[in-house]
Amino acid sequence: MTKRVAIMQPYFFPYIGYFQLIACVDQFVIYDNIKYTKKGWINRNRMLGAKGPVTFSLPLKQASDHLNIVERTVAADFDANKFLRRLRAAYAGAPYYAETIKLIERVVRYDDRNLFNFIANSLSETSSFLGLTTPFITSSTIEHCSSLKGQDRVVAICSALDADIYINPQNGVALYDEEAFAKRSIDLQFIFPETSAYEQGRRPFVENLSIIDVMMFNSVKHIREIMISQFRLVGATELSQKKSANNRAD
């Protein structure tokens, strides 16, 4: 049986493409033992505000920028009630607000303030809410991979898990060398989300917002049966061939 694996940093209520990636693999590895990326998307995302998209974030306890994600902590002054009130102001009129806010309340009231554990729990809770059953694996539990970096680490993790296919988001096309994976008999593929627009009240559609927005305006059934499956998987070979053809055309 073919085994598909994906590897990602943890993100706090990421966009639907993250969950499409979870849905299309057999094992989903979440990095805990890599550096926290300042000004990245690990602890923040976007939602709809009164005048368009706005950023929300999970405040962190002040610490060195050199610490791993698992070594960072959610700030003691993170106010779950304030976060929930902000969502209520933005989405109280959304058709699936009642169901979604219950999920979010469970997530933000989680009592473990370790950043990795807090976000990993949010991903697990949201995946269960959407009916996804892909098992999560924490990267630090995979032996002999922690000392490696970048592509070497990804290949090593895939090999340790006996992966036949490694699937990465489309923004990683330039980061990976197909031959490095092929040497370990791993097929490198990329996922391209193709999620269609949906109603966001009376406002113009804004794409790639947090999964919170998707869940507020779409039923779980529609997300699970339609939206989660709206993507293309493209092999690295096919992308290379297209790039070569385009270069010749130019």
C-alpha cells in the first residue's frame, strides 16, 4: 500500500490548504524541534473584520529568538474571553457561528500553555471537528533526524516513516530537489489548493483566511465533502517538464 507523508510547522487556525494537506496524506508530521519563526504564521493568521481582513495572534512569553517552537510559551496574559469576544463581533451573524465558536472556545481554553502543545491541540481539535482522521506524529519522536536541516531532514523523516510519496505545499517547489527524494525511492509531489469562493456575508470574498472563517460560513459537511478535496497534486517531474517547456517557448 502506498504511504503518503507531509511535514509542516504547527500553525494556529491556518487556512484551509493546511487541512487539505492533512486530508490527502496517511501520516502528518508536525515539527516541534525547529526554531520558532518570528513574524511568521505559527501563532497568527487572518480573519474578517468590519473593513476587511485583519490579523489575530496568540501572544507569546518574551524569550530568545533562538528557541525551538516546543520551548516557547503562550503569554500568561493571553485573554481567551477577549479573543472570543472579537470573534463574536466579527462573526455572530454567520450561519455556522454557534457550532464553530464552541470548537474555538475549547481550543483557546486549553490549559497547557506550551506553544507547541497548544497549537498541536488546536490542529487536532479542528481536524476532528472536520472529520479528518489522519494521525499526527511529532517530529522529535522520529529518531536520527533532529540534527539534520532543510531537505536532508525532510528526506530522512520520510525514509524513517517508509514513505512512498512526500507531499509539500506549492510554495516549496523551489526548495526541494527531486533527485534527492528519488534516491530514497520517494516520489516528490506538491499540492495546489483550488478552493472556490464562498459567501462571507455581504462583503466581497477574501481568500486564504483562517479556517475559522471557512467554518463560520460553511457547514462541516460541505467543508469535508467539497472544500477539503478541492486541490491538485502535481509531481515534481511534471512541474520540471512544464518549466522546461515554458523556457523553450520564451
